[in-house]
Amino acid sequence: MVSERSLAVLHAIVGDYVSSNEPVGSKAIVDRHSFGVSAATIRNDMALLEEDELIAQPHTSSGRVPTDKGYRLYVDTLARIRPLSSAQRSAIERFLGESSDLDDVMARTVRMLSQLTNQVAVAQYPSLRRTVVRHIDLVAIGEDRVLSVLILGSGVVEQQVALLPASRVTEAWVHGLRQRIADAAVGSDVETATAALARLEEDISAWSQPDEIDLVRRVLAVVSGQLQANRNDRIAVAGAANLSRPGGEFAGSLPVVLEAIEEQVTLLRLFGELVHDDRDVSASIGRENEAYGLSETSIIASKYEDGIAISKLGVLGPLRMDYAGNIATVRAIARYLNRFLGEER
Amino acid sequence: MVSERSLAVLHAIVGDYVSSNEPVGSKAIVDRHSFGVSAATIRNDMALLEEDELIAQPHTSSGRVPTDKGYRLYVDTLARIRPLSSAQRSAIERFLGESSDLDDVMARTVRMLSQLTNQVAVAQYPSLRRTVVRHIDLVAIGEDRVLSVLILGSGVVEQQVALLPASRVTEAWVHGLRQRIADAAVGSDVETATAALARLEEDISAWSQPDEIDLVRRVLAVVSGQLQANRNDRIAVAGAANLSRPGGEFAGSLPVVLEAIEEQVTLLRLFGELVHDDRDVSASIGRENEAYGLSETSIIASKYEDGIAISKLGVLGPLRMDYAGNIATVRAIARYLNRFLGEER
DNA sequence: CTTAGCACTCGGATCAAGTGAGTGCCAGGG
DNA sequence: CCCTGGCACTCACTTGATCCGAGTGCTAAG
């Protein structure tokens, strides 16, 4: 276990290194912080910290730099989370308040987040498992295809085309089918609706012409698919330009990071694993992301709830980032989003 | 005007420089190409090319590098466009063939394009000005808000919420309004439908209760807005990771490029201006993009038609790119997309 | 018009010496 | 027992000098 003051020294090192991007030496610490001790004492503490692999020196004789482990201890011992300035808060409120549909909300959220943190911002779309089916529509858009439109709670719309080969569907037939499906599903939540559709399909022969059963089955399959198509697997991203900021952070790993952003699957899994403990905001630092090839990046994520289910949002940036500030910002944005999606409903 | 052989020398320089990333000297040219002349002669030609500002030397005494102007002349005098290999062609066909809806088609297209060219690929969504309104739906999703869903040709869906403050809309009222709007607009193309809605609004008092006129106006405004919301202003992007490829191309301008990709507005304008001449595929090189801050990038774009309107797609990359290959690939993909969207309809 | 020869230029690599920030350690003092 | 001042040491980085060679422009001859 590290002593009280050693921990303070670690905090000083992390803080100074983050803002200066240069290894920090014992002298610099006594200059910039008012520990009541001399540089030699700091050096002793630093020797201890180095023994615990919390800090390291890039070259035999130069200042110290936090290791992954050091950053980890730093965020774990971060005392209070500095709240945002009132200017920032009102900016968030104003900017989010203007948004129209869900896509817009997500886009504005990540944009805001990336601007406030100067990092890449990522947000998972809210889960829809518990949301309610508001409306189902079937539209014939050709002789052999039917478009199914599903409107879910808070205005999310799912659309998909059902191909009905070698058939000639009529408006009336489509309308009747729509009525039946809507009666079964509209008003219930997604899970219940799925079950209802399954029952509908079971005694399909009771209400369909024998030669239409196959067509009806196809349509039902598409609608069920839409219900399953949990939009939770979509994410919004913003601020990729921050990756190329001066400082040359991501020297070699920039392509990997850019790929991860494009391959949303990686990000989804990464955020998915960040359930961690009961804390609302958690961090994953450096090597902890090694499995995804992102061992030079840190991720700060927070869950947010849309009143129905839990989703995540956060930022991704270099190891050397302002953890304290970013944690505060991510948490603040998550809370605003909570509130916003809550009252929207 | 440059002589025949000088032009050949320019082509050699561009070709060698693109593949080697090193200034190319007179000796290298006679080694790698079989001009029937000596290095000294090449040097004379190079002096001419330099006088015309088609090539330049980075340092007083080193090989030559093409200038923007040189690249321009190079692509303008590119003789034949090498067709793609049959393996590539079948890969394109297979990959595009699997796609389901429009979003998927666009995503697969840019992905394919970025992989084949190793550059950033961009594609404008097809224009919808001439497309037909298939279906209009209004759904009350609360006492004071109505969701309008618009289904356009080829299955594109527009959705937007109309806020009706301090009102208590009923299912019946919404249904009646929907009927009236659908009667006016469904079946006509977007422009005609817009006009029809305008007429509907003109004699609004003839068919609405006086106290409802304001509400109806709001709904009409939203629907008209959706009709205007030409999805032509959306783009798909892929391959941002290619920007960070070794070679250190975009030394300082990387942030600018990443920002441009995120700020889709810039790309839209850029591609919009690339109508140029009657050629199907055109290029914009280096300083020609200065107005957008992209003076270190080149863009190769081609128009494609979805049977109804014209849109664009292309790649964006460093000045030093394989113009010949990329032009061929962009053209090929545009043609496949033409065909694909055509038969889809 | 082309070619061979030649002097010249200049970027980049290599090396030596000097500088200074920072360290570890030790002996003395509260 | 912990802190402090002092001191020798390490080593990355800078500067300047030198060298090398690819590549050029020019000129005179074929």
C-alpha cells in the first residue's frame, strides 16, 4: 500500500504530465505544488512509486511518467468529481434542447461530448427491449414487395421490405393483414408483441387462405425481425478529428483507433464490457483494452437510462488524458441525457 | 505546349513517384523505363517541365516531384483507363448483391470502394427530387405530438415529430387529417406533392375548424419539411483509417481532413461542385480544393444515376495517389451502382 | 537534337563534444 | 524515524563539423 503523501505525489505527477506532456521531475513538483517537503523527499516517494510500477522513467535519468497502473490508481482514488461550470451546463441544455428526433439527440450528444472533452465521443443508442409498439404499417410498394414500418416508443421507426416472390399482392389484402397484426401487437411492449405474433402465426391457417399462408409467414417474419432488431447495436460517434491533435499521441496506433471507430462492432463490445461495478461512470485504461488492440487508449464510459433500459456513452482518448475533467463531463452528459429522454417519453 | 516525350517523362515521374514516394531523378527514369535516350536528355526534358511548373525539386539538387499542375496534366492526358481485374469485378458484384435496404447499399458501396482504392470513400445518397410519395402516415404519440411518417419511392422513410403545444389531439382528428393529406399527396412526385400541400393550406379554412387551423398548419409544415428534406444531403463515408497509412502523407492537414469528413457539409459542397464537364469521372487536385482547406488532398468523383436523379461518389486521398487506378475503380463502382439501383427499382 | 563529361550543390547521415535536467545515494539534523 | 542538502553520475538532446553521394546544369563534341 502506498503512503498518503506518495499518493499525493502520484496525483501531482499525473496532473502535471497530462497538462505539460513532459516527464515530470522532483524539482518541478516542489515548484508547482506546495508539499511542505524538499525535492529529495519527493524523490524518495517517487522511488517507492516506481517500485510499485505506478510510474516509470522513459530514460534512465529523466522525469517520471505514470504507467497504466498509475493512471488506474489515480482514477480510483480521485476524490471529488469537479462539477461543470454553469456556462457549460447551460450550453449542454441549450444544445440538447433543440434536437428533434432520436437520431438528432444522439448526434448532438456525441458532438457536445467531443467538444467538451476534446476526445472522440461515442454513444450507444438506447435499448428498446422494453419499449412499446405504437404503430404498425404495411404498404405495398410493388406487386411483389411490401414495406413494413414499425413505430416504437419515443418515435423510433423501423422499416424493412418483405419480398414476396411471384405474387401479386393487393391493397386490400395488405390492409387486412396490417389490421390483424396491428391488433395483436400495437400497444404492448416489444417482448409481448413478439409473443403475440408467434401465437398469430401458430393458428395461421385459421384466418388465412391456404395459398396465402406462405406469404403471410414471410410478412410476419419480417415484422418479428424488426421487433428483434434491437437498435441497441447502433452507435453514434463524433470528434475523430481530435485524434490528430498536436502532441503526437497515437503515434503508431492511429490507424487501429480509426478502424475501431469505423468497425462499430469493436466499440460496441468494448462498451458492453464496461458494466464493471455499481459506479455510474467507469474507466478502462491502456492495456486493459489490449484485447481490442487499443492498448494505447483509455475509455471513460457511463451508463445512462432512457427510463426503459440501460445504454452507455463515453469518450475514447489517449492514455494521457484529463481523467478528472472527462469523467465529470461524461457523467454530466449522461445525466442530462437521462433527464432529457425521461421527459421526452 | 510540352513535347511528346516530355509528356512521357512526366508520366514516368508521376508513376514512379506515386509508387516509391521519393523524388525521382533522371537516372532512375532511364533505368526503370525504356526511353531510347540517355539521362542527360531526360534532364533537358525535365528542365522544360520545370519551366512549365509541372514538376519541382524539393531541394536544389534532388529528384523531381510533380506539382499540382503536373498531376492535373497527367490525369488529363491519361490515355486508357485500365479496367478492373475480373476478381475485383466479381467481388464487387457479390458484395453489393447481398445488400438489403438503401442504407446497406450505400454502406457496402463506400466500404468496397475504400478497400479497393485504399483511400477514403465517399458517396452521396441518391437524390429524391423526382421520386414518388408512396404513403403518408400520421400517428398520435401523445396528447401534444404527432409523428409523421413519409414513405418515398424505393423504400426510403422520412419521419418527424410535429409538436402541437397545449392541444389534445384525438385519434379521429389525426386520422381525418391524414386522409386529407394522403389524398392530396400520395402518388405524385415530391415536387407535385409539395405544390398540392401548398394548395391544401391555402383554402385551409374551408375544411378545418377555426380553432384547429393553427394545429393543422403545424402538421402541414412538418410534412412539407419532410418532402423538402431531400436526402440528397446525406453521405456515406468509409475508410478513414486509410488516412493514417504509413508514408506520413497528411502531415499537418490530417485534422482538417478528419473534420471535413465529419462535417459532411464540406464534402457535400465539394462533391456538388465536381460537376465539371461531360466526362463521367472527374478529379480535383490539391490547390483546386483550397477553398475547403483541403489543398493537400485530391478527390476523384464520378456521378451515378439511380434512374431518377444524379448523385456522386468518389474517393478522397493525398495528392500523391494512384490516379489511374483510382479513376478506374471509381468509374467501375459507379457503373455497378447504376446498374444495381436501376434493376432494384 | 542528343550525348558524355565535369564541376557544383545541398540534403542527410555520422560523429564528437558540451549541456543540463534529473536521479540515487549518503551523511547529517530535526 | 523521517527529512534534507550535497554530490557524483547518467544520459537524452543540441550544436557544429565533416563527409558522402545522388542529382543537377552546363558545355563541348558527335
